[in-house]
Amino acid sequence: MAARLSPTPPDAVPAELFRPASQVHERAEAITRPPVGRWADAWGRFRQNRMAVAGLVVLLVVGFMAVAGPHMTPYDYRQTSLLDTDLPPSAEHWFGTDELGRDIFTRLWYGARISLLIGILAASIDLVIGVAWGGIAGYFGGVVDDVMMRIVDVLYGIPYLLIVILLVVVVGPGLWSIVIAMGSVGWVGMARLVRGQVLQIKEQEYVLAARALGVPPLKIVWRHVIPNTLGVILVNVTLTVPGAIFGEAFLSFIGLGVQDPLASLGSMIYSSYQVLRVYPHELFFPSAVLSLILLGFNFLGDGLRDALDPRERR
Amino acid sequence: MLRYVARRLVYAVVTLWFIATLTFVLMHLVPGDPFSSEKLTPQIHQLMLKKYHMDRPLWQQYLTYLGNLARGDLGYSMRQMNRTVADMIREGFPVSAHLGLQALALGLVAGLTLGIVAALHHNGWPDYVAVFLALVFISVPNFVVGSVAQYVFGVRLGWLPVARWESPIHTILPTLTLAVSLLAGQTRLMRTSVLEVLGQDYIRTAHAKGLAPGEVLWRHTLRNAILPIVTVMGPLTAGIVTGTFVVETMFGIPGLGKYYVQSVYNRDYPLIMGTTVFYSVLLVGLNLLVDLAYTLVDPRIRLGKAAD
């Protein structure tokens, strides 16, 4: 042992056997994979999530049908025909007719259009108010935060339905009153979420750096804080849309949805529920499309959550 | 601890007062009054308003209501004569709570199990099945679930009664309908939570020191993973035991859920206030209980400090 450990005299190793070792270390620092931006990276992971892609495809198909579907038949969604009431599916009426002889296929896609519109509009209101509210409360903190979040708490404490029903009753049922009613209370969840995110992000060094450079607070929120919460916000939006569509369907169920002759999936489900025992197919089609839309958004939102979550990065 | 509870109780009263006030203002913003939908001559209409002291200025009505509320008096319904709001809640709540707790128990047990199994087989087929099921169950609205269940099991197969609330058998379909979405939510939450915990160092340590897998699961994984579930239990329970309008209407269940919609429709002011306050008290109370339960589940949490 002792013999092995003793240092070899320098002249025992010829100089030509020495090789510089530094290059190995330099190569370890080299970037081997092509640089991938945040969104490209997310897209890559999103594509691998089969359920999310399926959700997106379902939504695209339903969206296309909502635009084109009502024009595929010779009928109008309002056109009644008292001789052709409650027909089963046939060559003339692909999905049959309802109790007023209106073509269900036409009404179905028209209703899908209205439901999607309500969902997207309500989610947009949520997005604007919720992000602004949560962003300001979280960034400024202190008294501002306290007051703003207490307001949120109070809104959260009143049953969501009560406010929505009250507002719809005040404004009168209809497409816009539903959107306004749901948008005006739905942002509460978004505000809480954004505030939580902002509270984390504002402690980061780059925000400190921006502040030290004298960037005005609102600009910091807009340029630095909001973009970094975008993933969470995006996911929440994809999950808010089905919530609003569901909400509209529920309002239809209690008679406060869009009014005849306008169709929404919820109002179609409600009116067909009355005749469920006799004409189950009238309930089946709108329920299936409604469930497909909600499934599509939920799958999409779930996939996005995984794709944008940095912890899932491999 | 006691100081914390005392402070929370003060907060709770303030929150309740806010909610009651806001509801009071909101409902008086709605045009019409409880008697405007009945065909009454103007004189009788005036007399009705006078009988319920609704001819007085709004701020007087508000103060009177708050005074009564403080004494626990919710008043009489304005549309169902000679019925107190308290009576209506006393009759409806046990039914709604029965249905709600049954669905909650089922949804919780099934959802947690599914979530744990999914997380333990992360990216394996049980995981995919559980995630898929959860998403489907979340996406299908309860009135669709309910009507399909009624049609298949009630009308077509004739196995179970379609509606009404008479015997334990009658509770099966509505319980399942309610439990479906609960199950889905719990599955997702539990799966995420368990996955999060499984990635922690202390789990690796527990395995490394040779603990049996079951021991690691019970003592280290589940005890930590259950916290988010405890958090959502407050609002979830408050919501479900106060009744669900859709399910109660579909299945003809004499619960509390219908009042939340009916009262607004009828401008039945005392009933609107009563049901809202009742729900809020439950919500605030259960949230307080949940916060206290944290200390039992997780000894690291000390409430007095967290609140400062």
C-alpha cells in the first residue's frame, strides 16, 4: 500500500503523455438541446397530452358546427311547423323535431353557438375584472389588499346563485343579462387566484430590480407580474368557460335562461326534460353536445395546466 | 388558541353582518314587492304592505330586521301565510342535510380512494382511468346525470323509484346524482395532493429507513396529503347540506334548495334573508371548524401565529 501511495517522480511520466483536461469541463456547460422558448416548450408538452389534444379537437369540431351547423339544413331555428311536432330522427329532420315542430339539428347548433358565446363572454369579464382586482390587491398589499379582499370575501359569502338570480330578475332574462350577471360575480375566484400568484411573484428579484430602476408600479404589474401569472390565468379561463356555460344551463332550468324562440343548450335540455318519458331523444342530443363542450374545455384546461406547470418539466 | 377563536368569532359576526346588509340592499333593488305578482286592488296591496311594515322607510325596516336577527327571529314568510322562516328551514334542512351528507360521504370515500390509487400508479393505466373518469364526471352537468339516471333506472329498467322522498330506496338516485360531481372533484384534488407529497424528501427518507410501504402511505403520505381536502370541506359541506335546487326539483325532494330560488322569484324578503343568513352562518362556522381542524391534522400549524 505504502509503495503505491508514494508519489511517482516527475521524470517517470514522459511529457507527451500529458493532455489538457480543461476542454471536458467547457463542453459540460455547452447547450446540447436547441433552445426552446416558454410557449414552444409548453406546446411540446401539450401535444403529448392526448386528452388535452382530444379536448381541443372536440372544441374545434363543436365550434365549427356551431357556426356552420344551422346553415346545413333548410330550416330556421325559429321555424315552427305544427304538423311535424315531436318527430323522431329521420332523413328530413336529422335529430327529429321538438314540441313546436322546430328542427332539433338546427336549434341544437344554434343553441351551442349561444352557449359558447355566453361562456366566452362571461369568462372574458371574469378575466378582465379578476386579473385587475387580484393584481392590484396583491401588488399593493396592506390596507388596499385588506379592503379589496374583504369585498371579495363578502361576495364569496353570498350564495352565487342569489346574486345571479337577483341580477337576472332585475335586468330581465336574456343573453346579455345572463352574461353580465355571471361575469359580475364570477371574477371573485379569479381575483383570489391572481392575488395569490402576485403575492409570490412580487417578492422575486426581478421585480425588486424593476422597482430599483424606477419603473412605475402599475407598469411593473403589467409588464412583469401579470405575464408570469399568465399560465395560471389561462388555465383558469379554460375552466371558467364551462362554468359559465353550466351556469346558463342552470338558469335555463329555473326559467331564467335565454327566452324562446332563442335557443341555448340549457333551455333545450330544460324543455325536453318535461317530455323525457315520451321523447327521450329530445333530451339526448342537447345533453350530449353540452357534455361534449364541457368535457372539451375541462380536458383542455387540465392539459394546459400540466403543460404550463414548470414542475412537470422533464 | 382561545384568543384566536374569539377573534375569529368577531370577524365572523362582522362578515355575517356585511352579507346580511348586502343581501338586504340587493333584494330591495329588485323591482316589485312580495305582493306585486298577486292581482290585488291598490287598497289591499297597501294594506298588505302595511301589515308587514313595508310602508316604513327602508332604513327602519333594515334596523328592525337586524334587531330581530340578533334575537334569532327570522320572521314570517310573506308568501306562505302563517309559516315562519325558521319553521321552513327546520323542515327542509334535515332532508337536504340527509341527502347532502349521504352524497358527501359517498363522494368523499370513493373520490379519495380513486385519487390515492391514481397517484400511486402515476402515469399508469389506473391513473389514466381515474383522471378520465373525474373529467367526465365534472363535465356532465348534474341535471343530465339526474335525468339519464331517472330514465335508465327509473323508467326503462324500473329498478328504482324515479322521484319522491319516502324511503331509503328513494334516496339512492338523488344521492348518486349528487355524489358524481363530488367524487370527481375529490379525485382530482387528492391525486394532485398525493403526487405532491410523494415527491417530498421525507417520503424518500421514510422508504430509505426501511419502513413498510403501507406504513409510509398511512403515516407519511396520507396525513400530509389530506390537508387540501380539509380546506375545501368547509365550503363544500355548507353548500351541499343546504340543498341543491336542481336535484331537489328533479327528484321532488322537500329540501331547502328550492327556497333559494323560489324566495327570489317571489320577492319573499324574510325567506331570502333567512336562507342566505342560514347558509352564511353554516359557511362561516364550518370554515372556522376547518381552521381548527388544521391544528389536529397538522401540528405544525399554530393558528394564533398564522393570523398575526
